Amino acid sequence: MTDTLNNEFIEELQSSNVAIVGIGMSGMSALRFLLNKGVFPKVFDSRLTPPVAEKDQQFLNQVERKFGEFKLDEFKEFDYVIVSPGISLKEPALANAQRYNENVFCDVELFARINTKPVIAVTGSNGKSTVVAWLEDFLGRMGKNAVACGNFGVPVLDVIEYGYNGEPVDVYIMELSSFQLESTHSLICEAATVLNVTPDHMDRYESFSEYGRSKLRIYHHSKLCLYNNDDFETKPLLNCNKVHAFGTEAQSRAENYWYFNNETEDLCLNNEVIGNLGQLSLSGSHNGLNAIVVLALANAIGVDPVAEFHNLSHFSGLPHRCKFIADANGVLFVDDSKATNIASTQAALNGLSKNDNKNIVLIAGGDAKGADLSELQADINKHVKKVIAFGKDKTKFVDFLKPEQLVLVSNMSEAVNQSMKLVEQGDIVLLSPACASIDMYKNYQHRGADFKQNVLAAISGLNK
């Protein structure tokens, strides 16, 4: 299946001096791919003893490697420097390398230079994993081998040649983070979208503007640019071949996908109703927008959104993304651990609350990543009866909430137990932290699992 790759560029790599910087998931993926193509890079990691999975040690044993702090001129001798997205390009050794080498990039750019198959790309501050997974499911039900990859799913280089489970890929559906887009220059897309842009990763970027510009890079070589008409920050700043819009209001343009957030919850293409959210497995206004984006992106590769609308209904959402956990005496418990920024939590609060009544007990907190949590104040005042906060930045809630609005606890067990004392029938206990999990957990999945375990244990105790 090598005819699906740009072999000319692979041959160039085979005769070049290549470095891989960072041996996390994407770095190891790049190493496996390059070794399979007869390219033997030198591997670097700033950690003296980086964690290496047992299954990956065999690949590291085949190459020269150097662990520990980078010297300023560490990468001067290399023709190509493939960098983990988790490592900032402002790191002095990498910034120095970019002064004389334009080939300092992440695994997505390597994919872009080798790939010959169709790509649909998705970025945004929140909602992108749901859209990518939903689109993969949607296209799969029509017989297309669509593979979710990139920042969600599997690393892009793990599937570029033999696809997923050995089947040839029809279309790659790529979730791309701002970190990946910083060094992606050549990715050609059938369609690309920026779902939304709200402050995130402010511990890595000098300004919100810099963060936003990194997101807009996704449009650079896209045949169709799909932007959010409700969010000006997502609008392309350059001329595109085709530009479509989505949002909550119909616009006077040739192609406009919109979600009419009223009693019918209609999903529309221009003036035509395609269906409504009530026909699908997911609820909430944010999922109305997610659904219309899935239809718009699929349409870019020839899918009729009206004829295939029924195939949207099977997707039931991602783990830890507004996921129903339990119903105890009319109280719903919802796991939204994947909400690692403010906008994600705002979307959850507005999507789950009905008629603006304060029926949500919100469990939040963790590592705010330099964000201003007070941006949650208006939504909390509107929808939340009590905030239960824990984690590294829990005291930031004290700065903008009244004492009667807030309970501070030490861990998830205390948070769940406190929530049980505050709820009544019709309430929702929502874990939607607005913060990263790394202060107390391995990742957001670990945090969500801890929430579920404590919820089920607390409910079990009630029933005894």
C-alpha cells in the first residue's frame, strides 16, 4: 500500500540527518514510522529518564539517543527536526534551530508531506473531540473507512500507510491542537473548521491573539473553510477557495448550516430543515452545533446531509464529555471531566440547564493553566446552586463567588459526598472542572473514573 504515500519525500528522509525531539506518544509514533521506512533518526528528550513503554524499547534500541537538557546548538547538524507538540517551539534550542532550518515541525507536518489521501481537519478550544468522533461514526455507517487521528484517536503516523486495523483509509479525520498547528505548514484538507476560540493554554502563549492565530493556521491549505458565525475569532483571515458558515442563526450566504435553538431544535441547511436534535442520542445546545458541523464537514466530501441524517442518531457521545453516569432518586450525575477549560464548562452549564433555574451542583477545579476562572461567574450565577471546588487552583473561586455559593474540599470523595447533601429531585451533579487534571490525576480520564467510582459508591451507600 506504499502507493498511497509520497515516496519521493520518504527517499529524501532516507538520505537526511533526522532528529526526533520528545518521546511521548507522537514521538514514538514518528520513530516507529521512520524505522519502518529505513530512516534512523537520533532521539532526544529533555528528561534524564523519560518513561518508555516496554513495547517501545525495541525501537529505541535501534537508534542513537540523548536524554537530558538540550544545548543551545543541539539540533544544528540536522536536516529535519521532528518535535513533540507538547514541547514549545520557543524552547531555546528549538528556537535557535528554526533560525537556520525551516524543517522543524511536528508529526502532523511529516504526515502532510507524505499523505495522498483526503483529510478533514477540526480544531477549536472545545468540542473538537466530539465532532471528530461523531464524524468518524457517521461516515463509518455509510461504509467509509474514516479514521479519527491526531490529537484524538490515534497518532497520524500510526495509520498513514495501513490504515486502521489494516484496512485502507478513505478519509482521515484529524483533530488538531494549537500546539500541532504551530508547526504544520503543508496540510491539504478537503474541509477544515475552527469550532470556537476561547482562552486556553495561556501558560504557553503570550497572548490570546497568538493562541487564536495558531488555530486559524488550519485553513491555510483547505479547499473549504467552515467557520463559526457566532464566534468572530474563527473567521478565516485569508482568502479561501470556499467559505461556509455554521451557527445559531441563518445568514444570507450560499451555504449556511445552522442550529435553531428553540422548542423544535431544528438543524438546517439554508432554509431547509434537515432534522432536529430530538431525533439524536445527544442533547444540549452545544451538541446541536456539533451535529450541524458533522453534517457540513461530511457534505464537503459528497455526503447528502438530508438523505443520511438518520446515520447521525447512533452516536452516544464520548466518555467523560457530558456523559450520564447515574440517576439517584431523580438526581442526575454527569461526567464532563474532559472540560479542561472555561469555555467547555460554560457549554456544559448552558447545554444542561433548563429554563435558567439553578439546578446544577458543579464540581470544578484543578490546574487552571493561567486562565481567569472568574469568567465563569455569570454562568454560575445563572445555572448553579452550589460550586464544590478542589485541586490546585480551588481558591481562585473564592475571589469571585459569594461564600454561600462555594464549598472547598480536598478530593473527589469529599466533593461527591458534599454534593449528595445539597441536591434534591430534578438537580444535576456535574463534574465539569474548567481546569486540567494534572495536579492530582494522570489525565482527565483518570479524574472522570474517580468521579464515577465515588458516585456509584455514594449511591450504593444510600440504598443500603
